[in-house]
Amino acid sequence: MKVGIIGAGSVGAATAFALVMKGVARKVVLIDANQKKAEAEAEDIAHATPFAYANKVKAGTYEDLKGCEIVIVTAGANQKPGETRIDLLGRNVKIFESIIPQIAKAAPDCILLITANPADIMTEVAIKLSGFPRERVIGSGTVLDTARFRTLLGYHLGISPQSIHANVIGEHGDSEVLVWSAGDAGTVSLEQIAKDVNKPFDAEAKAKIDDGVRNAAYKIIDGKGATFYGIAGALTRICAAISNNEYAILTVSSHQDDVEGVKGVCLSLPTVLGKRGVLKVIYPNLDAEERAELKKSAQAMKEYSDKALELIAK
């Protein structure tokens, strides 16, 4: 599979490295406004290929995206310490106006995978600017948030995170919804497992895990300026699901016609992925509180998406 990556910063470079080392992409094209940076990252990553797979990594231009099955868009303004993803909106809309049409022209049959923040809103912007069918424009969504949730649950319960089934849905951001009610491992509810292993699973324990998931990005950004390893892993997993036509269920962001009465909004729900992109969205079982939280998240995304589309119109 050939993958293009727009943006050779920390996220783009880490993703290129992960794609190569996992053998998910046989060809990777790195594109950046700073050509020297893209060339340096491509060369550095290429030197790791003898230890992994016979893959090719190179820096290029938009014309080099021809034949790409997936184009990942990481380019965008960086989130600053204390800044919310929504604050990035105006700056990143302008960036997308300059790059999305060029991608669509060079690789008209590709799947667009958006990870620039605010990811859900920028996914909606990419749909508008590319003219692509909705199923071929996907946001990285809450795939990373879900991984964080499962990791912290695994640490708390003494179970491998890979054996835990628990999702984060809604916005990739402050209004995201941790679905506690449907979480399980080995068909047993998380609450029951906590009792079995004599671990607390009360409001205090859940609040600690919630904080670890919801505020992870802020904590990491405060410590080292950016998050990139986790999202690189998430993007690589999404690419593998598409490349292998897995019909895997991942909590990516895509355009939803209706979410708890909110019409036409991009956010994350469990989604079946394959070669053609989004194959089916599975609406999760939620309790009343989670449904109310999801509605609030959808309303917030709708409000800002409308603002973003208005910026494009201008």
C-alpha cells in the first residue's frame, strides 16, 4: 500500500516510522512546506528499513501522491499548552483550504485520513473541500482516546488492555464520552472484574481514570510540547484495517446523519472499516447518562462545524 503524509512534523514523522516498522505501508511519501525537513525525516526513517521491511520512504510533492490509497493529513497549527482543540479552528481551516484541493487533484481515489485538530471539525471541513464521498473522509477520532481508556483500565484491573473492550465516543476532545456501561473483558463486565480482583470501581476510581483519558493530551503537551507516539500508533492501526480490508471496528470520526437528534455532524462512533473506507457505523448501547453526554458532544461539534463551514464560504 502507498500512503501519503501531509506534514513532516512530530506526528507525521512518527506515523511514517510506525507505518514502515509495522510493514503496513510499502511506500510512504512525506510532504511538508519545509522540504528540507521532509527530506531529512524521510532519509532518517529509510535508514531503519533494513531492520524491518523492504519499504520505500521519500519526500515529495503533491504530484507524488498519485496512486496513494490513503493520504494522512497531520499538517496544522500546533496545539499550545492550555489551548483547547477548538481554539485551533480558524488557523487550521486556512491551512486546509491550501492543501485539501491539491490532494484531491493528485489522488482523487484515495481515502483521506484527518488527524489535524480539532479532528472532528477538520474532517467535516475536508469533506467539503475535497468533494469526496463521506465514506472516504475519515478522522482519527477517538481511536487514541479509546486506547488510553483501555490502557488505564488494564493497569487498574491487572488485565492486558488488548483484552478489554471499552470505547470512547463523541468528540476527540473535551466533550468525549467514556462508555463505562458497556465495557467488558472476557464477556464479564468491568464492574464484576473489579470485584473479582478486589479493585475499587467506585466514583473516585472512575474519576481518576476519566481524568487520565480526558486530560492526557494536555498533560503530555505541557511536559514535552506535543503528542505523537500514541496518535502514530492509532493512525497505523487505522491504515492496517483499511489496507487489509479487515472490516475491523474502530472508533474513527465520520459524518453522521443523526446523533441523538443532532443532524449532520462528524464525531466518533464504533465504525466498520475496509478498503472503501467507512462500511458501516454501529450505534452503541448506552445508558441514559451516556446518551445525554453524547448529545451534548454532538451539539458542540455541530456548532463549531457550522462556524468552520462558514469560514470556508468566506
